[in-house]
Amino acid sequence: MVGLIPLIVLAGTGCGEDGEWLEEPLGEAQSALEAGNALNPNALNPNALNPNALNPNTLAVGALSLIALGSPALTAILDPGPNGALSREHLRYAVECALESSQSFRFGWIDASGVYHDEIYTGVLGLARNWAWLPLEGEGQRWVSACLAARTNYYRVPVVLSSRGPTKAINKQNSPELSTFTREEGAFWGNIYGSSPALYSCHVTENDASSRAALRDCAAGHIDETTGSIQACGAIQRLGPCDAYCNPIAPKNGIYHPSCFTDPANRLATMNLNPITVFLE
């Protein structure tokens, strides 16, 4: 999201010397359990972004990359049309993933009826908190991408889940979540900010039916009621079982896959060290 913060400053917001927004935090920090987990698949593509219902299409490369481009980002989130709604949804989810609860992102836009909307997106997980004052790069891009994928829901409905990974923000070692959320759904990883945007998921075969029953289809795979075929969840590529595409979960490391890869025959060259492993109740 190179240049996004400066662009928003030009739009009339302000930030402190350390780059954080000068406004009161909106409530206490939320855990991954409380965060919206229903991003619309359409918001993952060039056209979308929606809290508690992240739709698989939101994961298509468009929305996030528009923000990453600089000036086009401002144009995208100020657009009063459907594409603007998707871009704002995408941005809101990205902010929740990247920033922590003491940080927020504010801007305004005018709809087609001439009504002004003041938007404040508050952080939740803190996976890339320095995005408040620096471009989102490298590791931060991968964490936010994995978070967006994990929070995408084919049905755009909120589902309570436990997101875990090899980073302090979501390392749930010794957390009560470990005894409540015991059924692994799968893992998500990738980077939709890079030169070759891509998102991946793996699933746990024995838990697929229960995941689908819980309305979580982006790892298990959405089954078309008419044809019986498994359909993609927006831009997320479903690769196969997690035991084939990720290194094993180690109980002592916080109960998550420490890394995943897109080619089991070429692990080192295709490895991602920033996957998010999702557990359900």
C-alpha cells in the first residue's frame, strides 16, 4: 500500500510524530475470535472489501493492489460506486489485520447523493503495525494477505474462529483458545501486494464436512449444489491437504503450521514463513 498514508494526509487527516493517528482508540483490543471473519470473496479481487463477511471475491488482486499503487488508491477508496465500496471494505479488513487497537485510519468520501461519509478504520490484530507510518512491504504484505484470506467467507457471514501463526500478534500459546477451538480448518498464505499476486489455502480432509457445516468453505472448498463440483473461493487457490503443503504443527510452538509451500517437491523455493492456521470450535 505504498503511498496510502501520505495520500490520506492530503485528504485532510493528521498523524503524530511517530506516524500514529491522533485520535482516541476505539475500545479495547479485540482478539482474533472477535474480529470480523466474513470478507467477501469479491473484495479480494480488483473490486472488493467487507467486514464480518469478507467475500472470496474481495481477495482478487484488484482491491489491494489499487491501494498499493499510490494515487490510484485514493481514487479507489473515494469512488462512490460499487468498486469504491469494495475497495473500502478491502481497506477496512486490511487495517484490522495490520494495525493494533491503539491505531486507526481515517478519511472521508462523498457518495453519489452528495452525502459526506467520515470513515474510521481501527486496527485489531497488529500483524504489521508499522504500516501506520511506513509502506507495507515484504513480511507485512504476507501477514496481511494471509489474514485477509483467512477472514474471507464464501457466504459473507461472520464465523468465530481462532487464527494462529508464528508471530507474537497471533501466537496463542497458553491461550484459552487452544482448549476451545480444537478443530483445524486449514491454513492460508500468499501475497496479493507483490508483483505476482497469489493466495493459497490447504485443508484438513477429516474436518472438511464440519468446516462446511460451520459455513467455512475457503479451505474445505465450496461444493456447488447443482454440479457437486468444488468451486474456488475468490482468488484463493485451494492446493490440497495441509499435511502435504505445510510443515507439521508442533504443539510447543503455539499450535500452528510454521511454514507452508506451493510445491511439495520444491519446498525451499516455494516456502512461505507467514501462514495463518485457522481452528474452529
